[in-house]
Amino acid sequence: MLLRLDDRVQRKTVDVNHLQKLPTIKVTDIHLDEQCSICMETYILGQELKLLPCQHIFHTNCIEIYLKQFSIQCPLDNLPLV
């Protein structure tokens, strides 16, 4: 019964317009030893990353899905984006 309650509560998520305003950067040599904390894959030279206001970076696709479907907070430090 408690599990069904979760389905009824609408999650707070980030608006697509707000996501588009977040800066994007390309993976450079300094990022090659790092990995995306969402998918756990190592960054590859030239990939596009999103930079959150808290300065954490993620694969663009990973963080957009996470923020559009699950949360309004950074997955690492829980700071709100909106």
C-alpha cells in the first residue's frame, strides 16, 4: 500500500527551459580520469557535459533525464537547482 502512495505523489522536477540555460562544456584532458556519477561511465574526450550551479558536472543526457523525471536537486550534494 505504501508503494502505491509513491505513484500518486507527483515529483518536483526541473523545467526544460531551465535545463537549457545550464552551461554545457566539452570533456577535455582534465576530465578524463573522472566519471559521471549517474551512469558511472568515464568521460570521453569531446563529450558534452552539463555544469550545475554547484559546479558538479554530468553527461548532458544523464543529468537532463534525472532532473526532468526525478528531482530538482543535484544528485551529489542535494542542492536545489530552482
